[in-house]
Amino acid sequence: MDIALSTVYPIAAPNTFKLHLACWNNEDQPLDVFVRNRADWDGWNSWRGTRNDFSREFIFSLIDYYPEPDEWLFGGAYHIISRSNVNHSHSYQIELLEDSKPFIGRLKLSLRRPGRIKAFNFENYYHTLRVSEILRRPYTGEAFCGYDQIDVSFSMLETIFVIQRADWKAALENAKGVYVITDISNGKRYVGSAYGTTGLWSRWACYIGTGHGFTDELTRVIKENGIEYARTNFRFALLEHRTPKTDDKIITDREQYWKNVLLSRQYGYNKN
């Protein structure tokens, strides 16, 4: 049986709220922002801009839980203390409602997004929102999925590295392997490998820091377009993993094999 949001989080006057559906803004996923830095996430709710989208006293904020379709993570309920445009400020003054704090990052709700705008009258959706899950602890990023299931966006991987998520770090530090980076804007691939004593964690950290990992063609792409290009277009997948004791030549031989299979020299970003 479905559990209505109203039975878990009763709100007496939903018509005093705006519903904020925070989604990809062509630069960041709000879910990643929420995990990386709560102050930055608050900024997504205090932004006033010229539209004055949150034109009511309160905001009920949901974050697109993009690993799963039509799922939203509760990001907080806010009181707008001031909406004045003094000194041409582009932000509201907001504060979290105390009764919302226990649910932040834990309450997951089901809703098919009704439109492309970000702000809606809350009373039109409050009684139709359904609880899909209440997490035991606030969401801190996707759990390590297993070596054979790694297929993540640059943005999600960046969040994992910024917060130093322990399960991912332990797994990647203890593996050598061959990986592929796919540019989803054009389908081009780059095949690389991690060997020596540093493991996948150290190698991928270099990509997160630079966007290109100091590889020739990816360096050119990022220099021309900036690291936002990587955040928007790059996906990382692990093709093969090996234990840290595996001979490095085995890894480099397998790297050459995958370059041949994926034709990443002819049609991708590999040069050798």
C-alpha cells in the first residue's frame, strides 16, 4: 500500500509553499551538489533571480534522484525571511524549518515531473506525492556498485572523490585495471589503464582534478572547452580489473587489446 507524504510529514497549509523541483542546470546535478556541499545546495533554494520563482512564504524542495527515474530526494523545507531586492541582491534570505531537518537527505518521494519549470504550487502535488523510501541515514552518494558495474558520469565520480567516499576509495585503491572514458556528445572513447602501485583511485583522481588526466587528446578538448565539458559529457566505465599484485605488462597488454576492439585510435581519443 502506498504511503502518502501527508501521513509522514503533515503540512497544514500547503498553499503557502512553492514546490521546488531541482534538476540538472547544464552544469551540475543538484544531487551531487547536495552531497558535496550543503551550503551550495542551500544556494539553489535562495537564488531569487529575476523571475521570483519562489513567490510564497515557504519552499518545499526536492532533488532529482537521477540514478532512478521519477524519484526525488527531500532537500529541506525553507522559510523565506526576506525577498527584498535591496542592493540588487539576487538571493532570498532563507532558513530551514526545524520540523523538516530529520527528513533531509533521507526521505525519497515518487513523482513524474510535471513540466520543465522548477517551481510549482505545492497544494497541487502535496496529496499525490508518495513515499518510496526513508533512508536510515542521510544520502551521501551512491554506494560502491562492484567492479563489474562501474559506469558513472564524471559529475558523480567527482562527488565520490570530493567527499572521499570510503567504500569507493577502498575498492579503487586496491585494483589495477583498464577503463574507458566515453564522450557522450560525439561517441568518441578513450581507453586507459591504471597500474603500478597507485591503483585506479589515484589515476582517476587525476582526471577529476584536471578533466583530462594529462592525456593528449583529452587535454586538447578540455583546454578548448573547460572542465565543465568533462562534467557534462564524460562517462567512466571499468572494462577489466585485476589485483594489485598483477604484473603491469598484463594490464598494458589488455589496454592495447581494448583499444583495438573499440577502435579508439581510429575513431576515438587515443593516439597510440
